[in-house]
Amino acid sequence: MQSAGVTAIMELSVIVPARNEERSLGECLASLVQQSEPGFELGKQWELIVVDDDSTDGTRKIAEAIAASQAGVTILTAPPLDLSERGGFTGKTNACWTAAQVAQGGHLLFTDADTVHEPGDLSRALREAERHNAALLSYSPRQIVSGFWQHAVMPLVFSELASVYAMKKINDPDQSIAAANGQFLMVERAAYFAVGGHRAVSDAVLEDVELAYNIKRKPAAIRFRYAPEALHTRMYRTTTEMVEGWTKNLALLFPKPVALALWRVLDVILFFGLPLAAFGIWWLVPWQRWVILLIWARTLWRFYARVARSHFPAADIAISVLGIPMFVYLLLRSVYYRRVKKSVVWKGRSYNPVR
């Protein structure tokens, strides 16, 4: 068991790990400091800790400007990261663990630098965790996307995540499955340190999922839900960032990524091939054409019903079939980098991930 760090004297510690986040951090921190309200004041009932993870851009200056104008904001520097086999940490787990050891809150909220929080988000989350007796509360934010490929591919990814990580099962204490989203992950201090916190999942690229499994096995209750009213996030600003990000994760997120890629290829074949067959095969009699069109209609319904689980806008869901080639490419690319090259790159660092 790891040390519980300093004594808890506040309700909440909000921890933001940040590496080269100058495009997003200002808006994120502004949305967080605005959570301060009578009875839940920053610097009194809660604190904000920003961890600079060896940034080479203006990330630290942005954080320091916020700290200079607002009590209760602390800036930390993550210890140097050893990326050799002896190191044992990824950048994010290193930064999170650094902050957790000095945090003073009875609850710890780990949230990413590309998130934007709605007013009252933090106090409502604390009450929700208490109401559901949840040792870990995690939100899946509303996703902000840009560019054709993000609009077409992101619904596919999130619909598959909804299928593999069904929230109803995750929240069921009798089910072994667990998951969480590191973009908003709130955990009771005692439960966090009892399972070793981020130190225990230090080499995991999917540290949020691994931490959720550890908490649920403790055993303790977890609660995970889609929360568009609480916060939103822009995960990727360019297609290149999206490719790098999902290459890092997809082969771990899905138990059979190659099989999943093949099923999505079949979707494309049926989606476009069935109407071509119905109207292009001249010798078919009318009832045969109708049978093919009925199969096509069922294919459409099955596909779009599945993608609708992503919670993306209708227009994005409608064009998602055009994103399948890119989705298949990302799945296979992730498998190649993880299982063949055994190395992934994220934010300028190369990891040889174990899990």
C-alpha cells in the first residue's frame, strides 16, 4: 500500500497534468477557477494543482499567470521521466502521481488540459459521488471535433467504446468490467491510495481504465456516465494528432481489433454493395431485388443504431460510414505499432508499453 501523502484538509484537489498544452490550458484553467463559489471557494474548500510535464511551449507561463492572479492554484514540475525499461512511468502517470502525493483534498479529480468545465461542475460531481456512494466517479465529456476525418471517425470510435465498455455493466458491482475516462476521473483519497494510485498503474498507457479496475476490485463502487452537461473536450485539433492518439490506444481498448476491422470492412461492402447488386444485376426478378433491398435496409438500421451510441450529432453519424476506411487503418496501425514494433509515440515521447 502506498502512503496517503499529506493530511486531507480540503474537500477536493483538482489535478491537471499538462505537457505542451498552450492551445488548450488557458481555457481549461479559466473554466476551473470559475468553479469557486460561496461555501466552495478555491483555496479554502478546494485547490487546483497544475503539473508541468516538461513542456517546451508556453504551458508553464499560462499556468503561472493563473496562479499569480488566483489563490489556491499550485504549479508543480513533474520529475524527470525515465523512458528506459527501468523507468516504469508514462508521462501522465508520472505527473498525476507527483501531484497526488501533495494534494490536500478528500477527493482527487484528475482532468485533462483540453477539457472545459461548465459552471458548478465540481460541486455537483462531489454531490453525485456522495449520493451514489461511488469511490470513483468518471465522466465521458461531450466531444468537440473539427475537419472531415474527425467528424466521420470519432463517432465510430466512441460507438465501439460504448459497446465494449457498457456503462450499465461498469456501474454494476456484480460485473467484473471496469472503465473510466481520464478526462474527468474523481476518486476518494482513501480508495486511491489504498490501491496504490497512479504508482500502481505507472506503466499503463490506459491508466484510467487500469485504475478503475483496481478500485472496483478493492472492492469499491464506481460510477461512469456520459456527461455533456458537465464538460466538453477537444481531444485532437488535427488529423495527424488523431492518428497518433488512436494509434496509441485502439489496440488496447478493443479486445479483438483485427476482427473489429474486418467487421467494419464488411459494413462498407454491404452498405454500398447491396444496392449495386439490387439494381445492377439485370437478370434478377423484382422479388429478388426487394429481398436484397430489405437486407440493405436492415444493414443500414443496424449500422446507424450502433453508431448512434456515440452521442455525436446526427450529421456526424450520417457520414460515419465514410470514415470506416480511416477507422480500419487506425485499428491496424495500432496493432502494428503495439504488437510488431512494440512502441508508440505520444507528445514527442516514445513508449515501449507493457499494457
